[in-house]
Amino acid sequence: MKKTLLLGLALVTTATASQAAAQTITGAGASFPYPLYSKMFAEYRKSTGVSVNYQSVGSGAGQKQITERTVDFAGSDNPMTDEAMRAAPGRLLHVPTAIGAVVPAYNVPGVTQPLKFTGRVLADIYLGKIRTWNDRAITALNPGVTLPGLPITAVRRSDGSGTTYVFADYLSKVSNEWKTRVGVGNSLQWPTGTGAKGNDGVAGVVKSTPGAIGYVELVYAKQNKLPYGSVRNRAGKDVLADNGPASAAAQGVVIPADTRVSLTNSANRDAYPITSFTYVIFYREQRYGGRTQAQARALKNLLGWMVTSGQAYNEALDYAKLPSAVASKARNLIGSMTYGGGKL
Amino acid sequence: MSEPLRPRPAPRAALSGRSDRTFQLLILALASVIVGVFVLSVYQLGRESWPALREFGLGFYTERTWNPVTGQFGAAQMVIGTLVTSLAALVLSVPLAVASALFVAEYAPKWLANPVGYLIELLAAVPSVVYGLWALFVVAPILGRWQQGFFADPANLQVYTRCQDLWNSGQTTLQCFFVPSAFDGRGLALAILILTVMILPYTASVARDVIRLVPQDQREAMYALGATKWEVISRAILPYARAGILGGVILALGRALGETLAVAMVIGDSQDIIKSLWGGASTMASVIANQFGDAQETLHRSSVVALGLGLFFLSVLVNFLARVVIARLTPRGIQ
């Protein structure tokens, strides 16, 4: 009796209140996709009236917040580990929304054409083994370019970052020494170099320091008009980062059904090797903590839109689109969301 | 009505007695809020940092390795970085601050003293992110260009490469301490510089006020003995104001120990041992700012919180020591 009364009450209140409550969806996490999400969410609001509040607090903080269920979805540049997912009270799903490329941006006076790098050279620079721009390892890759005898200042992130994760993930795939001495993570114990805060911080230091090299997301290199070099991919081709080559990276890697995978060092001939998905993370079962079905559906609609029509905004902002095979996997994942055990 | 024997107090006194009680309770409540906040912070910090302290014990504060990848966390380098930056900034800023306070209080004509005093206080009102940006975008490039220009000379470049080799093999020399590890201007020296400017107004304005409070008789007595202005300052004014000035120094030290954002922006964030005055370092606060947001593993997050706990106790310890020093230095007459 009490139950039915409650249910009835709930139905009445949802009918009236959900209309208002469902209008705002909250998310938090990675700062890398923030410019893209701002644009996407502004457009989404224009067409549907649903507003999305996304706080760019960092991937780690986003993962913590979704685990604690204080947001509807989290943004993260790296997938959660199995261990982290076990700590969550429900099953979490990862859906990629865009592909980002990390580029080696540099400031070498007198060099006008894009320099060529290999993964090994980048690893040796950040290990402190290559210390001047006219080191034989670099000149051999760049015949016809006169490189100065300037010392190399390796600039890196001082804050924990998904960008660092992607870069280190790539370096440990191409350099055994990197793998054993440094490893992969959002924060590392760096053998050399100087730390700067955020993508814009690294870009700023590179810009103002002759002889500097720094790894930044493509969009920041472009915004700051910093020259960046090509990186030799697994097939041996020198590829300059751009939307096409970054997107191609997702086509040379076997994407599992849950899409949690590293895209670095892709086997695709045209792929740019230092790339990664950026994800949104949410609960598969949406009925928790007093969420209404309307709220759950609003989230589902938003996510579905982000991996379909929303993709139209990716390239203009220098984020690569999801290849169609990945987009369909993403749609399947979103389609598997449930509410109270039933299909949403 | 039932107690006619009790002497009736005067109505006004009763009123005043009651409001006194209320005020007393109010003050007591406010004071215990402060104590409560203190206790709660220690409790929260302790609870959150427990996993790290259980794992590493007190060795957490004496071990040097900070490697989030392998899950080894030791904060010794950050404790050293915090103490070095704060104390060096203090050493640089106190003479400047006392000199400016003396100028404003004793030497400057009134039309100049007021604006100068006002400007010094204004320095304290500048948000720390502004100092950080100024250091990052104005001072660092200038320092960087100077470093680059100096080491462009082949002879100096040789020193530079030799130091790089030494550092890579884990060694160092005194000479290398003055060689930058990278030519970007950022690092320990810039952090100290920026802290110096940031804490200057605290010491300066407190010092100015206590110097002004030195009784006029004290000065006049000294002049009457035929002392020069300098003798008056050094024998009559400064000894009298000593304790108050030190109070300002403690305030400044507290600010320097906990300063986060500006330092995090310029210190270059290296958790290695401090190899060079110009090279990267890190402080406890800067590591908290840099790593808390993205610390994903429990142990990492908890280690960052443990840094906060350490910083808390470090501040308490430093303040306690400073109080002991003040008590010793206060002239007996004005205690």
C-alpha cells in the first residue's frame, strides 16, 4: 500500500518536476576536449533546449566524480583501469567522442620546414640522451636542414595529464629504455626537462624559449602558431599530425567492444602515431540515486547525439572524427544503457 | 515575588550583566569554531593520508623518490624545496622590507611616505595568479634570454655540457649549482624571486606600524644624548620594535610556506634533488596543485593529501619556533 502510494507520488512528481530537472545534465573531467564540448553543448542547447554543464577539472577528478556519482557523466582522456572500475558502485561504460593527436612542437630559430622525428628520437630527447639540436640522430632524419648547436630544453607537463599519458604510452611502445626507466602514467618521474602547467603552459614556454621542444595537443600548437614536427609511424612513413591521420589511427588498431584501447603506434599506413580517444564515461544502469527515467533518457540522447550529429563540430576545432566503425560501436554501447533493468 | 529576601540588583547592572554573558558565550562559540576547524582539518587530512602513511610510514617525509608510475612516494624533496624557497625568500625580503619600513616611518617626508606605504600595502592585494603570470611571461623570458646569451659563449657552453653530463650520471659540483639546467628562465631562482616580492608587503607594513609605535620619548632621549639619526634607529628604535618586526616576518613566512599557484607556475616542477639554483624544483604546495586533480590511484591521491598534512605540521612547527625566537628577543620592558 505504502509502496503504491509512493510510486503514485513519484509518478506525479516526475511528470511535473522531471521536465525541469532533465533540462540540465552535468559532466566533469578532462580539459583536453573542453573546447569541443563547449561548442557541442552550446549547439545542443540551441536545438534541444537541454543544457549541459561540463567542468574541466582533469581526467582523474572526472573519474573520481563519476565513481562517486556526483555527475551524470565524466570526461577522460584515458580509459579507467579495471581496478578503478571495480571501485565504482555500478558498471561503467566508455564511449569515445573524438580523437586527439599529440604533437612535438618546437622553437628552433632558423628552421622553417617541419622537422622530422621518430619515436626513438623523442624518447631519447626526454631521457636526456639527445641534448643539442645538431645531434646526429636529429640531423640524420632531416637532411638538408641546418640545425643549430643549441641545447634542447625538453618541456613537459607539471600537472597530471591525459596528454602526458598518451605521449608516455607511445614512447614506451617504441623505446624499451623509456618503458623500463620511466613508464606510463598521468604524472611521471621525469629524467630531465622542465615542467609547465597545462597544454597552454607548455605551448607558452616553448614559444618563449629558443631551443625548446614540448608535447602538446594539436589544437594548442595550431592556436599558438607553434611549428610542430612529423613523427614516423609504425609503417615507416613520416606523418604530420592532422585530423585525417589521427582518425586513421583508429583504423589500424583492433577496437574492442568496450572501446577501451590505446591508439598509439597504430599499424595503419596513414596513421599519425601519437593519438588517443577521449572518452565520456557513465553508468550502464541509469537508475541510481533518485534519477528519473527522463533524466536518464536525456543523458542517453545527448551521448547519442555526440557520437553522430555532434561529430560535425570535431574537425573545425582540430579534433579528429570517429571513423564509422568506431561510431557504430559507440552507438551500440549507448544503446545498451538501461533503466531499472529495462531498455532505456 | 516569592524571593523578597534576595537583594535586588539595580536594573541597569542586570541588563549589563546579561549582555556580558551573551557576549561571552558568543565569543566562546566563535573561538571554538576556530579550534573545531583546526581539529577537523587534522582529522580529515589524517584520514585521507592514512593509506600513504600506512604504506610508507614516517619514511614518507624522508624518502626521495616520487614516482607515480611505480607507486613509490617520498616527500623529502618537496619538504626541502618548500623550506629552501621560503627561507631564501625571507632572507631576501626582510632587509628590503625593514629598509622600506624605516624609510616610510623615519626618513620620508609626509607627502612621500603615505603614497609609498600605500603602494607597499597594495602589493599584498595583488592576487597570486597575477604574480605567477608576470613571472611566467615577463620575468622568465628575460632570465631565459640572459641564460642563453651567457652560455652561447663556447667556453661557457662547455661548462654547461659538462654539468649536464655530471647530472645525468647523478653527480654535481659547486660550479654546476650556478649553471641552469635549461634556458627557460624558470626554476628555483625565479620561484624565490617571486616569493620575495609576494611576502615583502607583509613584513614591510607590520614593521612600519611597529616602528611608528616606538614612543617618541625613546627617540628624544636618544637624541638628547647626542646620537645621530642612524644611532637612534639602530639603538633605540629597532631594538624596541624587534619583536613586532619578527611578528611580520612570521606572517610572511607563513605565506611563503603555503604559497601555491605562483610557485607552481614558475618552479619547473622537478621532484629530483635540487641540482641547480636555476633548475627545476618543487614545493609541497606546488605538487598538491599539480597532481591532486589527476591523481587516479588511491595511493597517489593519498600521498598528495599526506603532503598537505606534512605542510600543515611544517607550518605549525615553523610558527612555534618563530614564537620561541620572538619571546627571546622581546625586550623585557615591553613584554
